[in-house]
Amino acid sequence: MSDLTKPLQDAIAEAEALIEGAPFIRTEQDLLEGYDYLAGRIRMAMQMAFDHDLDRPVFINPTHQYSRQGLDNPDAIYFNAYLKEGVEYVVRGRRGTSADLSFQVMGGTYS
């Protein structure tokens, strides 16, 4: 085990133990769905940590059928973008293609 990846491996092992010990895990299917959810969250975290370019930000959809976040919401599509402080950005689109469009700006290491 690499010293560099040990914290990640320990966190995954801790999450697996939480899934295995959850009182609502009653069947093998429940357990597999828990592991699938965990795998999706790991995938999303890796994508968000490494797949961005502050000089050329793009909207990334980290949640989809293989990487869920919280409760499934088929009426919502979420996109994230990492931005630089002190820079102005322009977001372009076509009016009338969305029933609702919201932006939320978070600072620091929010995750």
C-alpha cells in the first residue's frame, strides 16, 4: 500500500464498513446498491478533483445514472465549474430551453 493512497484506502474501507453495518441493509441487493453508490461517489470525487482547468472552465455534469448524489431527482440536471477569483465570466445559452436556471457560487473547499 502506497503512503500516498493510504488515506484514500482507509476512507474507502471506513465507508464500506458503514454500508455493511447499516441497519437497512437486509439483502445482497441492498449491499450491492450501497457499494454501487459508493463507487459512483468516488468516481465523482476523482472527476471533480482532476478534470478541470481554471484557465478554461467548462460545466461538468458530475451526477448521472452511474454517479448519483443524494436522492435521485430526474427533474434536475446539475453542472459544476471551477472558477478563478477576480475573473469575469460569460455564460451563454438559448432562452426558452429550460424551465428553471439557477446559479450557486461557493467558495473555499466546499464539497
